[in-house]
Amino acid sequence: MLTLVLCLFMDSVAATLFCIALNSVAGIIVWRKIVAAQPQQGIILLEPNQFRFEGSGRQIQGVISKQSRLLGQSVWLYINGFSKNYWLIISANSVDEQSYSRLKRATLEAINYAEGSK
């Protein structure tokens, strides 16, 4: 963001090209992080207190945290694992309607449970 702001106030062509290159690299890094967090295939298993995802070479198991969000037609899950935390993005088009509604309900329960315990 800083390079974008600096780009607006610099008169040098080299400085402008540097800012554009730096913003492009940052955009590519962010895009790769988002693609890595959004699996193409997999199985979601919802248990009363656990969330498990298996597929696309990854196995994630943990608890849905209060940092998870429902954004548009996707669920952004923040999973508290045993040794590591994970972001996982599940879109409505990637699962059947019943699984998606269960996932939304489990996410809302996790968010409301965390807010209710404050």
C-alpha cells in the first residue's frame, strides 16, 4: 500500500516503474496465498467439536475459530489445529447445498459461541 501511495507522488519514471513492479510482486504473493487456501477437491467432516478436511494433498483437523467469516457465497474458515492454524476457503459452488448449509451453521455456532462466552 505504501508503494502505491509513493508511486502517486514520485515524478521519476524509474521510481514509478519500481512501484508498479513491487505492487505486482505483492499481488502475485497474495494471489498464491488465496489459491493455496481454497482447495479444489476434498471431503469435509463435521463432528460436534471438530472440523476435518481431507483432500488435495492436505489433511486439516481442528476447531473452527471465532475468526471465521461468512463472505458472500463462501465460508472463510480459520481452523485452530493441534500444532498449526489454517485458513480454508470453501465456496458454495464447490460443495453440495446440504453440506454448505451445515458448514455455514457450524461456522455461525462457532462465532456465536465465542461471542457469547465473553
